[in-house]
Amino acid sequence: MLLERRERSLGAGAELFYRQPIQLVRGQGAYVFDETGRRYIDFYNNVPAVGHGNAHVADAISHQQRTLNVNSRYLHEGVVAYAERLASLHCSRIESFVFSCSGTEANDVAIQMARMATGRRGILCTNAAYHGNSDLVGRLTNVGRTQPESPDIHAFPFPDLYRPIAESLSEQELEDAYLARVNEAIERFDASGVGLAAMLICSIFANEGLPNLPNNFMARAAERVRAAGGLVIADEVQAGFGRTGHWWGYEATGFEPDIVTLGKPMGNGVPISATGTSRKLIEHFRGKTDHFNTYASSPLQAAAGMAVLDVIEREALLDNARQVGAMLKEGLETRAANDSHLGDVRGRGLFIVVDVVTDRKSRTPDPERAAAFADRLKELGFLTAAAGAYKNLVKVRPPLVVSKDDAASFLEAFETARREICG
Ligand SMILES: Cc1ncc(COP(=O)(O)O)c(C=O)c1O
């Protein structure tokens, strides 16, 4: 049996989705197919953002691999043109890029850059963040929850209007309360002599659970960090490339970063990531490090990245994310409205979560019921998963090519699952 062979060859404990895992053999657009030929509509995967098996991307990769693929130490028109095109899509602070192969590496480079630029070491993150799995970047995971703070990494509670840090406050007062926690962490860096190098946050707090934010929190937090001499790093690994209906999450949440990190959907499955910032900062970093990454900044990466941008633009996928996303969100809101186990529906574009609770009054997270939703939706032919800081969110994050018809079918299946699971 494949599961047993997997456990032997990969080791038991390599995570699998669903109580009854599925075996996938093929994908096309927003659809994936199992070994029996059964079709599932993918409402989860964000890496194949322009669609599973996208022909334009596959042709570009294949053509480039047959033509030339070398490391970064040669002049190559495609690599430069790709970096230029990426910069043109960003705010004016982002001019140049260091390419890598994973989100972890992009964040590692961003942290190194910020430390070199400021001469300080303190990194500020949220208490339910995930930015990658290396020794350095992994130290930003769930700080103050599953791992302790360290002298050079401090966390503040992620802003959240649904489960706020204090009850009975207005949105404005909550904004101030969360900013006070950012301030406190910065002051602790100052007091210890470590000093603030950067705040590294996901621009939409994806792993925290897509919380609704006090209106000006992001802009004010960025301002506070800069006033303390630090840099603002926006992790766009989940939020970027149209997911929210904007090119970048920071446009959706209203701030401008000094450094961005990009990954996941960037190559539609080809490992490519990037750290983008001002030319000055990039050159400072390059001057100090001789940075090299064997597979990165290659013609192959650039070809994949270019092809993804082509599809996003040609197929107007930002519009699709906005339109289909609005329809999904509204449909989920309607279905959740009178259900005592569904507390909140949040998100932007094609990234929506349904917050599953034991009851609406206490808002206590109910991860078991969220997992039951994912399992039942899978049986009904739709891929989702339970996620978030409390693992109680039904996470809805389809490829950007998902259609209105697919969204309508999903809403019907969600309603079936809701009746069965929530009674
Ligand atoms: C927000 C965010 N940043 C960074 C990463 C790390 O990316 P990678 O797995 O490509 O190293 C992830 C991965 O899930 C992520 O969600």
C-alpha cells in the first residue's frame, strides 16, 4: 500500500491532509484527479496559482531547459528582464532583487540585509507567525506560544478584531492597544542594547488566520518601526501575485515595505523566490556577502516567473480573484450567518477563512469541527484544510483561475457539510 511505503521511505510523521488521505495523479486548471480518475476542485493550493498543468508556464520551462540553464554568474537577458518586470509591479521603494529558491531563503536574506543595513540585530514578528523553517527563520515561528522569545527576536500579539487582546474597546482604541505592544517590544530591544533591525510580518497575516485589522494599524506600525531606525519587511510569500485581488498584500492592508519577500506562486511550482528592496540595500548586502545560491537567478527560474506574470496579466487574474472571491465570501457569510458554530468569515480576494467556534458567544476555537469540514468537503469533491493560529479555520484559497461556476458548486457543498457538521 502506498501509505505504508511512504511511511517506510519518508518516515512516519510526514504530514498528510485528511483522515483518509487522497492520492493525486494529475491536475488541470483548478481541478485535480485521484488515481481512480475522480475529480476534485482545488480550493486550497496557492502554488499552482495560474492553474495546475498550465501550458504556457510548462512550455516556457521546457523551452528554457532545452535552450540553456546556468547559474547566476553569466549575463542573461531573461533574468534581467524578469527582475525589471517584477520591480515595475511594486512600489517605488522596491528596485532590485536577490533571487532564491524558497520563502525561507528569501526571508533569511531579508533578515541578513536588515541587520547589515542597520548594524542592529533585533527582529520583531507576531506571536503566531510562520516565515520558514531554517535555524534562523524558524526562530520566528509562534514566538511566545510554542517557542520562547530570544534576545534578538521579540513578538507582539497579532492584531485581531475578532479575538482582540482587550474586550470592550473601540476599533481606534484597539489599534492603539496593539501599537502599544509593538512599541513595548521595540523598547525592550533598545533597553537590552540589541536594537531594532526590522519588523518582519506577513502583509495579510495569513498564517495567523487572516484577521481583520484595525484600520491604520499597518501604516502606523511601519511608521513606528522606521522612527526607531528599523526596516519594514513584508512577507508576500502567501499574499503576493494577485492572491488578494491586488498584486501585493501590502497594497490591500495599506503600507509600504522597505523589503519584500516573494515565493510560493512565483513560478507556479518551479522553486523560485526573491527578496526585493532598494538598489542601495541590495548592493550593500552583495558587497558584504558574496551571496550565491546555486539554482537561483537562473534562466529557468526567470522563464517560469515571466510566464506566470504573463498568465496573470493576460487572463486578468487579479479581477478574477476580486470577483470570484467576493462571490465566495458573500456566499460563505450568508451560510455562516445563522450558524452558532461559524463565528466569522474573513479574507480578501481568493483567500477566505471561516472561523469555526464551539459557540458564537465565547468564540472559542473548535479545531476538531474545522477538521471535520475539511474531511467532509473532500468527500464531496473539494479540497480545503483546517488552518490558522488555533487550527480552527476552514481555509479557502483556490488557484486564481477558479471560475464562478466552481465557486457556486463549492458553496453548495459547504452548505451540505455545514448542515451535517453543525446540525
Ligand atoms: C508567509 C510565509 N512565509 C514564508 C514561508 C516559507 O516558504 P517556503 O516553504 O517556500 O520556505 C511560508 C510557507 O508556508 C509562509 O506561509
